[in-house]
Amino acid sequence: MQPAQGREPSGSRYPGVRLGLPTSGPGAVASWGRRVAALFIDWFAASFVVLLVARGTSPWTPGSLAQLWPLVAWAVIVTLATGLSGASPGQHLLNLRVIRLDRRPVGLWNALIRTVLIALVIPPLVADADRRGWHDLAVGTVVVNGPRGAG
């Protein structure tokens, strides 16, 4: 019997096998490199928005509450984009998607929980064999490669 296209035989191990995801291509678990690159894109975008809005007040002044503005902007952008479209702006650019394991939309509440946990840093650093950090485990999501031309 031949395995389904893009899937490994049942005895092999790869990220996503336990979730029934393909080994590569659309729907496969996204690589760490692309996920981190998307995070940097989102962070730079949020910092740019803060610079445009702050005009004259530097968010990088030591001891200033303005230091939190880039983090707040990042959290708002990522939460809204992920909750409404299934991917942050950086993930859209890199053709990644956040999907729920039950295939329902991520939604704003799950996106908010996921984003807050990412902001805590440690949850994304502790991951299982399917590259799902605590932030994904908490809301039942996984980051996958998106379909070509999506986004």
C-alpha cells in the first residue's frame, strides 16, 4: 500500500505525524526559522507603527513607560490579525498559518491567549515533538505552511 502523497508511512516520525499533518508542503508543520522570521517582521512592523504614532517621544528612552508601546502594538497587531485571518502580518508574508486542530477559526479570544503567552517568552521556547509550544498547546493550535498564493 502506498502512503498518501506528502505523507510518510505510519511508522515514521516527523513534526505533525501525531496530528495527521503532511511531511511537507501546505498543511505541514512550519519550520522554526520561518516562524522566528515572521516574529521579527511583526516586531519591526509594530515598532514602526509606534514610531509613526509617538512622534517626538522615543519609546526607547530608559525608564519611560513608552518602552512598553512596541510590545503593546505588537500584541494588538498579532492578536487581531491572527484572530481574524489566521495569521499575523509576518506569517502572511512568509506563507504561514495558525490553525486549530479542530479546524475551527482561531478567533480573537484564542489569539489573545496565544499572543500573551508568546509575549512571556518561555512558553514558545518549550515545545513538543510537533513544534507546538505552550502557547499553541493552551489553545489547541499549530503553525503550518499555508497554501501557495494564500494570504
